[in-house]
Amino acid sequence: MQACGLIVEYNPFHNGHVYHIQQAKKLTQADCIIAVMSGSFLQRGEPAIIDRFHRTKAALKHGVDLVIELPYAFAVQSSELFAKGAVLALDALGTTSLCFGSESGEISDFIHSYKQLTAKQNEYEQALKMHIKKGLAFPEASRAAYQHIDLDLAKIDLSKPNNILGFSYVKMIYDLQLSITPLTIERSQSGYHDKIITGTIASATSIRNSIIESGNITQPVRNAIPETTCLQLEAYKQTASLWHTWEHYFPLLHYRIVTMSSNELSKIQGVDEGLEYRLKKTVKQVRSFNEWMNQLKTKRYTWTRLQRMFVHILTNTTKQEIRSVCGPNELPYVRILGFSKTGQTYLHQHKKTLATPIITSMTREMHPLLEMEERASNAYFSVVPPERRLPLQKQELQPPIRIF
């Protein structure tokens, strides 16, 4: 059996994701679709609107055969580390192709750009350092460095979020010399950051905004998501009493910053370049997460960068921990969240040839990477009322979800 990999967050699972799965199957003729999915917190530094298990159920109902977890240490990071964890997880399961959505829609553009970058890698890195020293945030500094080495931005616009991630996937596959063929499809209709729902294909951002602002699943949202996602959103809120947003975590973050010293803060992943002092200076002035973000945000400190930093403060994740677990070019385990009959068959056929251990739940003797996952999960559920929290936390110890 041949497997095609998808790198996803499903926050929440929507009609655009259904299209992605269908096109990936059509393009690759794969027997099995494997989705590597972020857990409690996401790449842009946000809490998932509902937990990983309810998102897994929605994915398995719509064509994904096997859902595996992208470890927290890689999930809440810049595009390069995010890509590294995701492609290593897919490679560990013998995945032969990766299909991602992009604004470009042409894989040749990504490969061409990668070859250009590789030929001028040293020049690029020097230009990147120069622009960062000038005060540019990493995304802007990176784009300026690409221009410096005459990377053909006409072929692939690296200011677009899915192009950035796609380029990172391609780069990591080739850098690590993995046996995965990268493929891409053009994103359909809506943009990644579109904030308004305009039809049956809408961005996850617009769907979340509508759900959170209205407090319910409006008709425009229902038009843009499968019925299964509606059911999972409703089921999660019935169990947890909420859909997760950053504002739920504001009191906890406030407490963390007030009680931590500047020195302690400086050791947290993402707290760089004196941010610990800005945090201590602003903490007593703010009354909401959004207000805090607006006080902290500058040209150098982007919204996404600050959100990732706050996630790591919330989970007490240090720079040293990230360096130790994200450095190796292989994963210590692959965690299965759920599978279909096809996914079960794929695992059965390949298990004897897989070198990476497969786990299905949290264990007592945990690798440091999994210990970080447990901390992230505990932080995520900490805003759920105590009487509702236990059933959600028990899922961590239960077998993977099976939908046959």
C-alpha cells in the first residue's frame, strides 16, 4: 500500500479540507491518506478551538485514513521547525508522497526556488542576519534576503502563508534526503487569512471568527463545514462548556508573568531580544489578551511570534528543551490519534518495517518530547471547568479513535 501525507491543523475541519483530501487522492492514487495534525496549540501560536480528538473524528469521517500527532515542540514553531517535525513523522510511517495546498499550485516553482536557494545558501544566510540586525521581523527579513540572492519571487510569492509553509516542506524533504515526493494543489477560492465567510469554501480563520463572535454555529458557518464538523463542535462545547480562545488563558498568562522573574522569562522559548522586560512592563497595564498583544506588537515582534511566545510561557517550555528535542533528524516516536479500516490495514502491513516506535497514548515512562506534550495538554484543558475536565483528560490514556 502507498500512502500520501497531508500536514494539517483542521481548526476546524472545513469544506476546503475535504477538497484537499479528494485532490490528494486523485493526484497520487494513494491507497492510504495520512494526516499529521497539530495537537492542543497551533503553528501560529493559537489554542485549537476544539481538542485533537474531536478534530480527528471529523477528519476520519471525510477520507483521512490515519491521523498522527505533530509533537508540540514542532507544532508551535516557525515554518522550518514545523515542517521538519511534520515530514519526519510522515517519513517514519513510510509515506511516499506529500500533497500540500499553496497559492502557487505548481510544485515546479517550489523545486526551482529550492535549487536557487541551495546554490546561494551562504549569501542568503548573511543577508538574513543583516536584515534582522536592522530590526526586521524574521518573515520580512527572510523575504528581503530572498530578494538579495535574486530568488525568482515571480514564480512563488513567499509572502503568502501557504507558499511559505510549502517551501519549507520542500526544503526539509530535500535537505533531509527523505524518500517523499512533494506535490501541491492550488488553494480553492478563499485566502488563508480571510476573515469573512463568502461561500461554501471559507478560511478556517473566518469560520473561527464567526463561531467565537456569535457564540454559536451560524448558517454561513454551516454552509462552509461538513455536518460532521458541526456535530464535533457542538459535542465538544457540550462537554467542555467552551470553544477555546486566547482570552480564556489571559488570567493564567497574567499570573505567570507577574510571578516569574525577568531571568526566568528569558529562558522561555520565544522570549528573545529583551521581550522579558516588555512583558514585565506591560503586565500590570492590561485587562485582556487582545489589549496585551496590541501593546507588545511592533514591526519586529509580529502577532504570530508573540502568540507562540505566550504558548511557551503558558506551558513553561524552555529554549534548552526545544534545542534538545528538535535537534535530531529523527523522531523518537509517532503517536497515533485515530484510524479507519484502511489506516489499520496500512499499519498492519508496514509495522514490521518501521524503525520508529508507534505509541497510542501517554505512558508513565515518557520521552521528553512526550512530557512536553502532556504539559501542553494540561495547559490547554486548564481553562475547562474542573467538573468537566476529567473526561477530556482521560482521552489521553484511551486507545486511538477507530471509525470503520
